[in-house]
Amino acid sequence: MKLKLHWQIFIAMALGGLFATLFKDQVPMVAPLGDIFMRLLKMVIVPLILSSIITGVAGIGDSRSLGRLGGKTFLYYITTSFLAIAVGLTLTNVIQPGVGLEVAQEVTISPDDLENPGSVADILMRIIPINPVAAAAEGDILGIIFFAIIFGFAITRLPEKHSKTLQAFFQAVFEAMMTLTQAIIRLAPIGVFGLISQAVASMGFGLFQAVGKYMLTILLGLSIHFLIVLPIIFYLFTRRNPLDHYRAMAAVMAMAFSGSSSSATLPLTIDAVEKKAGVSNKVSSFVLPMGATINMDGTALYECAGVLFIAQALGIPLGFGQQLVVVFTALLASIGAAGIPSAGLVMIFIVLEAVGITTPAAYALVGIMLAVDRPLDMFRTVVNVTSDSIGAVVIAHSEGEKLNYPLVGTSRSA
Ligand code: ASP
């Protein structure tokens, strides 16, 4: 019997971790396996997002349905991100992981190594690409999404002859990209082995102890959102057993964890949500590519908790008003963060700036956070991707689509 893909991936993860622990020096030899796999996935992302959103929007047809679907998607994204932020805010205020922290001397990474993401206004402005071809060439996903939505909408306004041609063309591109994806997914266990070896070998274990409380606070918050908040939302809107969904998404979650990238996981997410949950291509092709870039619950929680942690460590009390500013900028930062490794950490500068914490000591702390970011990034990416997949299912269900999972209370089919 052939082992299911997610089991193959889990075994590869365990072997990768073991390999990196036992043969740390040999990791550079296997690391290319992970890099090749990520490159293959990244290769399909731009044409996949473009063709998927264009077909999605053009397929929805009239502007009323588009508005309805867009409205639901937006509402889901905002609500779940705010709920995640609320969890992060509460935990950081209760646990106070930053109080009494003394790690400034241990900084090994210069904050200058981090890229400056620009201001909130910049992020909003950048959504409109001046040149869609350049946006595609540079992998500017927000720009691609914006262009694809309005282009897809323009298609619906064309005379039938042209709209049919364009729809058929982009549908064909989309299907070709999904066919490619399926071929690439078969390599997942090999790729994941390389990715996990690399991740484990590069973790700064020395600092883990110093900022252990901070890491545990974030992990606890992510777990609450992943194991309690999201399943409740899933159940409330679909009346199905959340475990069925989590089981169906096992390979997707393992990939998000190994690669720390929502974007690179997107091809797998679309595949699983359509094939295993039974969501139509119309909904998944609209909701998921946007979700992979805009809807990042884990990252939103992290932005909020991370900034409060820094404020606590520096002894800067943040009042109610300022915490409110953190909440809103954390949301914006999570929207603006790209679906790539450590993007969320870089965005933390925006939130820091919004509350006026711009001292070198604060940046030094971000340096420490970078050193221990990899495991946190892995977990928040799983949360990000899970929330996207639940969003697609909840929205599909609200549009009257029939889902594939067994009904609650009935026995599972294999
Ligand atoms: N790596 C995350 C993602 O791709 C973003 C982040 O760094 O928070 O979803």
C-alpha cells in the first residue's frame, strides 16, 4: 500500500530534523533539495495567482455577485485577523514576557541586516502597480492581485466573443499551472526533508532560553487560535466536524510549516481545498490567492504580541490608546507582509514606528527576534494557511456549495 502524501511528508520532516541533529556539517549537502523544491513552487506562483484570480473574477460574472463574494471574503479576513490579534494582545498583557528581560548584550545580529518595509501609506499605495508586467516580474503579489481583479472584472464587460476567448485562455493557463503543481507536489517529501534539515541546523538555540517566555507566549497564542478559535468558526458556519477539515489539510499544513511561506504553499492549498474539501474553483480561485497574501492571522497575532514584548522589555508602558494603535497597525502589517519566510518580522518596524518606539535598543531586540524567528515563522505560517483554507470553505458553504466532508456523526469514508 502506498503511504498517503501527508504521512510521507511527516516522515520526511522527522528524518530532516534527525539528520540535522546528527550530521549538522552535512546539512549544506541536502539543503539544495529544499531550495530546488521551493524554487519549483515559486515558479508556478505568479502565473497561478494571475490566472486563478482572473478566471475567478471573470467567472463570478456580474458585479453584484462579485461584490457579495468580495464582501464576505473581506469580512472573514478582517474578523479572523482581529480575533488573532485579540488573543495576542491578551496573552502578552497577562504573561508579560518582556518584563525583566536582559538580553541586550547577547545581540549577534545587526538590525541593519533587516530591510525597512516603508510606511503604512507606502504599503497601501504599492497595491496599485504602475506596471503590471514589472509587478509580475518582481513577484509583487499585492500588485498582481489588484491588477488581476480589475482585469478579470473588465473581461466581464466585454462583448461575448472577446470575453469567452479571454476566459477560456486564462482558464487553460490556470489548469496547466495546476497540472504542473500536482507534479511538483509529488516531490514534497524530498523537498521537505531538505527544508527541515536547513531550518533545524540554522536555529539559534543559544538565544532560545533568554527569550523562551516570549516564544512560548507567541506559540500559546498561535495554538489557541489554531485549536480553538478557527475550529469554532469552522463549526459555526458549516456545522461540520473541524477535524475533518484539519485532516484534509494535513499535507498543506506540513508544507506551510516546512517552507514558512504561504505563497509557496498556495498551489497545494488550492489543490487540497478543491479536491478534498470540495470547494468550487470559482470560490477557491478568488479567496485563496488573496488569502495567501492578505489574510495572515498568525502574522497579525505575532505583530501585536511582538511589539508589546519589545515595549515591555524596554520598560515603555503602552496605554490603552497606544495599544489600540498597535492593534490596527498590526492588522495592516499582516496585510502588507508578503507570504514568504520572515516577512512578518520585517513588518514589525511599521508597528514600532506607529507607536514611536524607534530607539536602537528596540531594533537590537528585533535582531534577537530574528535569531529565533524560524520556528515561530513555521507555526504562524501554518496558522495563516489554515485560516485561508477555512475561509474558502466557509464562504463556499455560504454560497450554497456542497462540501466533501462526511456529515457530523456519520462514519468517515476512507
Ligand atoms: N512566513 C509567513 C507566511 O508566509 C509570513 C510571516 O513571516 O509572518 O505566511
